[in-house]
Amino acid sequence: MSEKTTEARGSNITKRVVNSTNEWDTLEEVIVGRGVPSELPAVEFTFKLFFHDNIYNTTFGDGTNGYITRRHIDEHNEDVENFAALLQSHNIIVKRPKLPKKIYKIKTQHWESVVHPALNVRDQTMIVDDTIIETPPSCRWRYFENDYMKHLFLDYFKQGAKWIQAPKPLMLDESFDLDYVEKMSRARHHYEALKKQSYMACGHEIMFDAANCMRLDEHILVNVSNKNQELGAKWLQDVLPNKKILTAPLADSHIDSSILFLRPGVAIVAKPQVKDKLPAFFDDWDLIYIPMRNRSDKDYAKQDIKLASPQIELNIFSINPNTILCHPEYQAILQTALSKYKIDVIPSEIRHCEIFSGAHHCITLDVRRKA
């Protein structure tokens, strides 16, 4: 792929400051998230499953307060900073979001929540070619999360990048497609209690995360498991007419713990059945199944506080077609599995990726890649 150019507003022709079309080209600039500030009371940041937050007003998991301790925060922040430094050591420009200085409580006409820091920066923003796309939140506590990256987006815009945002949803109780919850006995009574009709209700709304999507140059694979995500895929196709949107029901929401693309024709899958759910476009791809490791000897594996599934440990991040960063526990198995493709594997520890719902791919937003 040749290097593209664009005319920055008020300046001469330069290379694109924002330019990323896939998950594997050589990384030149990236945004790395920042976690919960250690000086703020962790007890205020209660984490709940995507569609359960505020709707159910229940804690995440049975028998736990769902709180994140200071130790979790300090260790996680240390790992994220080390990860950012590792990227810089590979001559990659690393930009960072701003950090909240206090606990901000928010309230709309319909609900209340608390603003969360911009940690998993891929979740609500995707780069497609030279365009920054902010996706509509699927969690109320993430409604203003991208504000901590607005200074970066505005600077990229001033340098010539395009910048668009999906319609912001009302996020009423009725906005969420929760049909799958009816099958969960623990949550059924909550779901039944929510079957009321608000005056402002307009049916299921466009609500999907950028992390539902994986870019493959002219194609984008989108996880679609409910009506909200189905509307999101339709919106994406409308605003990206030059791309082909492919859909598959791979997970509840985010796709990057189910399948990760390493280069054209090669991907990692976390479960063998992922292959059966993909569209025909992937029939001739090498889909490499990496089984989960035995984590019974790890203390954090026994914790009740989890926002992501154990598969988050396979959340690798490519810095070029021949190099990926991964959880240290998977370095050996990945190196063996990928040796035939001449892909090197570099370990980078993120100890509490389940608690903070994100690992290497989640906490990065690749701003510019060079083919």
C-alpha cells in the first residue's frame, strides 16, 4: 500500500497525521490509555457488565461489592506505563489522554452515573483511513469518557484528519436490546421489572463500541449480537460507503478477545467455534486456535471482581506484520504457533486485565500505521 497524502488545513501537502486501515501495518503513532488515578477513591469507581450498569443497579458478580482496591490500581497503572515505554522503545510515538482530577457524577433526564477515565481507548473510537470515528456509548458510565481525548482529536483535526461522531443515544432502559438476558435466571427478575415504557422511548438505539469492529483494509468485521449492534453496523456502512461491512455474532460485544488479525490471511482465535461463526470471506484464512492456559495457581484468577472474560489475556497488539505484544504467560505458545509465519512475540505484563476489562489491544488506539 502506498503512503497516502492529504492537504492539512492551511498548510502544504503532508503525509496523513491520522492513517490506519488495518490491525497489522507498521505502527508509527498510538494513543495509550490511562487508568484510574491513584489519588482518587477507588470505591467510587464501581464496574459492572456492559448492559447491566445502572440498569440493574446491582454489583458485578454475586457475593462481592465489586470494588477495585488501591493495589489493583497501582499495579495496573504500573503495567500500562511500562507498556507505553515499551512502545516508545520501538520508535513509536505515544500520546496519552488526560486524567480526571476528581470523581465526576453525571445526570441526564433519565439516568445517573459516574464518568470513567479513558483507559480502554479503543472501545469508543476507531480510525478508518484518515478519519477518527467516535462510536455511541453502550455503557452510561462511558458517556463522556472520550472527553479526555478531545485535545488529541482536535489537534489531529487541525492537522488535516477527519473527525466524525455517531448519534449519541438517550440510553433509556428501553434503548437496550436485552433479550439474551431473559435466558439468565439470575437477571430475569430485573429484566421483567424494566418492561415499562418511557415517554421518550424510541425503541432500540444505535449503541455499539468501536471494539466491536476489526479493520481489514477494504473490509471491516463487526460483531453483531443484538439489535443495538445491528443498527451500529448499518450506520457504519452508511458513513463508510467505500468499505464492506462484514458481520458475525462472535461475542456479547467486543471482538478482540475472540479473534485478532495478524496480517492478511492469518488470525488468532480464542475458541475453535469462532471459525463456524465467521462469514465466507474468511474461509481460506489460517485461523490459529490458542487455548486458554490453566490459571488456577494465580490469586487474581480467583477474584470475584471481573469485568472481562479470561479470554482477555489473548488480547495481543501488533506493531508491525512481524511483531506482536502479548501477555507473558502466552509468549511461548504464541511464539511456537506463529514461528511458521515468522512473527516475533514480545511479552508485556498487564496483571489485572480482567478487572479493568482490557489488555494490549484494548488500551491502544493506533493513530497512524505505515504499510
